[in-house]
Amino acid sequence: MKYRFWHKLFGIKPKISFSPKRLGPAFKVIDNNKIEIYDGPLAGNVFELEQDITESQMRLFLKQDKIIVGRALCDRNPRTGEVTYWDVMVAEPLRMKGLASVMSKYLLRELLFIQKKFRFLLRMIKLFRPTDTTIKLQNVGIGVIAHRLGLFCEFNLPKILNPANIQKIEVLPPDGIFPPSYKIVLHSYPFVLIGFIVDPQTQKPISDYDAYVKMIAKKEIVEEWIMNNTIVIGNGNYILKKNNVEQFVNCLANNEREAASFYAKIV
């Protein structure tokens, strides 16, 4: 929630109204060693749950028939509260069905419960050279999760996506289950961005290749992407900013009491 002028002037904090919402499919933890999915494409599936939390790490694995089908890993520093979420993997037959969201919600909730402070970074940076011939879109699932959690790309997009800094924009075709994307070549660091577009209503990637082609024909399209927060950069870290903590905790909490408790650990 943004402060208004008189709030800043008189030091008045606006009242926070928490309203928990869904991040992915509904699920339930059974006996601390199973996760059952209640809705969506994986409704009815039960996964074996294994987790390992140490002073410096949290590792989460989901299994079916003793085979690992999902993995989520993060580094943590209990002293500073810093959490760096840096790897999430889903077996190919289960991708794009909400399992990455389930693992992310479970992992982040566990850390919010046990840590006294919480500072968050989602690490997915991968640098490319403009001359690389094997560039393709990556990190779609975790990029969508970052967008829904209200995280911001660590790159200063209004600055580096200034038209004067853009050499060219190329549409990359869809790759299997992954949507089309843009290869944006820049004059300055990081030199290449790979981004995809999410529908502002559904928060899901737009998968129509022709729509991507038509979009870049518009002169102001880059401005619109930034203004409407519809572009997700697949090779850039994402960070949690103070003015979006409310959205972040609302995605992770199951009720208003939890949301308020999570919020107090972050701000």
C-alpha cells in the first residue's frame, strides 16, 4: 500500500488490509510427509514430501513412486533474514500444471514461520552474448511465480529498455510447452534480455506467436510492457520491494492472521 502525501508528512502509517489469495493449486500437507493436490490439472495427485532445513539451506523434494518429480532449493541466512530462492525443477510431464507454485508456496511459508526476519531474492540470472546462437527462453514457471508474488526485476527496466538503448527486438518461437518470447539486444549491460508476456487478467503467459509479432509493431510497446508490468524477464533476478510486501504475503498466507504475521517479519 502506497503512502499518501499527508501520511508521510505526519508520519501516519496507512492501515494494511490483508486479503489472502491463491498462488497455485490448493493443496494439503498430510502427516508432514505427503502433499495432496486438490484442484487444477494435478487434482487428486499425492506426492511424497522430503525436506531438509539447515542453518544455510532449505531443500524440498517431491516424489512419486520413489522417483523425484519436483525440487526446490534456497539458501538462507537466519542472522540477516536473507533468503535466496535459486532453483526449482519439475519433471517434464508435470510442467506448467502448478507444481512449481505448490513447492514455492510450501517452501516460503516454512521459512516465514521459522525465521524472525525475512528478506527475499529470487535468483535466475543468466547472461548471454548477442552473438550466442542457442539463446532460448528459460525460467518460465518461476518467472510467472515471481510476477504473481509481486516481485520486481532487479534490472532497471525503464532505464535499460529505453528505445535509445535497444539495438533490436526479435521474436523467438515457442519451444515445446514454453511460450514465444522476445530476444532484446541492448547497447549496455546485460546486453541481452529474454522476456515473455503475461496476460494481465489471467497472469498466465501469452502463447500466441502472432500476438508477439503484432505487439512489436507498435512503437510504444516497450513503454506499455513496463507501465502495465506485463513483461517477465527470464534471465534476470527478482527482488521483493517494500511497497509490494502486501501482495507477497497475501499469496503465501492462508488467512489474514498469517498474512499480518508474515508482513511483520518483512517490513
